Amino acid sequence: ILNVEQSPQSLHVQEGDSTNFTCSFPSSNFYALHWYRWETAKSPEALFVMTLNGDEKKKGRISATLNTKEGYSYLYIKGSQPEDSATYLCASRLNSGGSNYKLTFGKGTLLTVNP
Amino acid sequence: GAGVSQSPRYKVAKRGQDVALRCDPISGHVSLFWYQQALGQGPEFLTYFQNEAQLDKSGLPSDRFFAERPEGSVSTLKIQRTQQEDSAVYLCASSLVQGVRTEAFFGQGTRLTVV
């Protein structure tokens, strides 16, 4: 994997459903993995930053896991609500060439939660 | 304000016109980034400042793009002789000193449309 890839591109779920998305990223020179939530007309909001293989993070109904050896992260939303509707972006940082500050983003997963 | 502020929120430019996009980072944030998000893509890195020093401009697509942060606070991204392919959302982000778990805080972006 050379780029950050996210799947699915979009997702429609019913209120109360649980859902999950995938982020694949380069495992070589891994430094950190970020998840952001971006609602229309707002700023991207930081959800998690994860650095260690096996990391699990939780914020309310949202959680994320990280596998740095195989280069993937999952984001889970339990009991989706309409206010969870947003684009979820993941971004990796590599420890390469002294540019570990640089976020490389996937294209995002657009989640729509229907009431 | 408490967050990163960008202006204008929307800009329509005629092809060939020069534009200037402004970013007010969070007070005290040392690092400042510009990203470009074209339609259907994830945000892509343009440039990075640490205080007033532009440490990385490797992502600027051409010499028509210029960024500055003269006093280590407000930053301006200037695009000369705009082209249709410059149409995108331009995101600014700021953060405290860089570390592995450092989060970048994003503004709402400026949507540039070149007609």
C-alpha cells in the first residue's frame, strides 16, 4: 500500500445501526494514524490519534483500532445517530525524510444516518 | 476566537485573477499547514510553517502558489493567475510543537471556484 485508502466510499445506515469503516495505510515507516470527522460547513474535527500497534481508542459511541504491522485501522460507531452523519477521514503520518508532520489523507467515507 | 479561522469562506475568481486566502491560527500554535482538497479527493499537503519559517513547500503545485507567515501568526496563501484546476477547498491547520501525538486543528476552509 503506497497511499491511504478508505472503504466504503459512502454508507447509508438507519438510526440505531452499528457500522464500521476501514482505513488502509503504508505500514513502512509508520509514525501515527489520525481519524477526523468532517461535517458539512464545519471544520474537520479530530477524533483520534493512534501510534502503537494494537491501540484501541474510544470516545462515546465511536471507537477505533490500529494494526500497524498490516497497515489498517477500523473505526466503529455503535448505535448510529443522525448527528453522526459526516465524512470520516483517516490520515497517516510517516517517519520518513524528516517530514513526520505531514498528514496523508484518504478520500474519506461519507456516512449518512437516516432517522 | 477559539479555533482556526479562515477567510473568505467562499471565493469565485475569474481565470487569470490573483487571489489571497487568509488563515488565523489558534493563538500560540507554532505549526501551521495548508492543504488543498479537490473535488472527490482527500486533502493534500501544500506547505508547512514553523513560526515564520516555511520549512516545507514541497506540495505547492506550481510557482503560481505562494504562502507566507511573516510574523509567525497569520498566514496567507496566494495564487497568481488562477486556473480552473485550482478550484478546490483550501484548508488551514495549526498545532502546538510537533510530536507523535500532536493533533492539528483545522479551519472551515475556503472554497475557491475559478470560472
